[in-house]
Amino acid sequence: MRSRQIPKLIIAMLGFFLFLFGTRPGAALRNITLRSWVAQKTGRELTLEQRRGLLMDQSYFLLLEINKRTPENAVILLPPRELLRGGKEQIPLAASASATYTFIYPRVPVHYGEKAPYRDRVTHVLNYDHWALVTFWPNIPLTEENRFGILPWPGGRSIP
């Protein structure tokens, strides 16, 4: 009886291993589990924001900066999703419109290159890794100081 269960157990373990290391949801589960463990081990020494940053990806801190630096009625133009993903398996919070909206509400995110109802009302643009400067202000020199930031949208321009 036990000899029949061993192959089933091996197949189940192999399937779980393939799920964890061969699929995007498996990679997300693996990352969340590791971050949860780190957060629990260091939880007494960290602030709430730091613990959330461990559980989520680094774009969480970017979304917090958007909240701090923009008014509540802002409509923020974000870079294309592909740029925010950076080729990673896990989709960062800022690459998901619904996740971004959850964190920056009542501000409204609009990803560049996508149709959105608030596309004509953009008030700010997120400069992510010089993206906004290259796209909208090509005459500004690219330095380390202006690599990231939130810039006011220049009036009279349309979003391609």
C-alpha cells in the first residue's frame, strides 16, 4: 500500500516545484513567502512602511512618493508598463493600473500608450529612469539627480 503512494508523492512534489519555479504565479508566491519571512524576522525593528515594502515590490515606495508629491486631484501619466516591469517575472505594483490606483487614490494613474478616460486631464508625469525627460523634454540633460521624479505636466501638449 505504501509503495503505491511514493510515486504519487514524488509526482506531486515535482508538480509543486515546477509551479514555483516555472510559472509567474509561482514566482510571485515564492517572492511573497520569502519577503513575509524576512518581514517577520525583522518585524519589531521596522516601521509599518518598511514592512509593507518587504512584502511588496520596490514600486510601493514609488507610489508613496506620488502620494506625497501630488495633490489629491492629480492625474498622473506613468511610463509604459513594459518599462516598469523591467523584464521581471513578477509584475510590479506600478505596472498594474488597478494596483496603482489602489495605492494612490484619489489620484488617477494613466499609463503611457494606453487608452484611458482621464488621458486628456493629465496634471503630472512620472519621470522614471529618465523616461519622461527623453519623451517630453529632450533638451534637458540626463543626470543622476533627475533620473526619477514627479514633474508637472506642461500645458498645451497632447499625449501621443
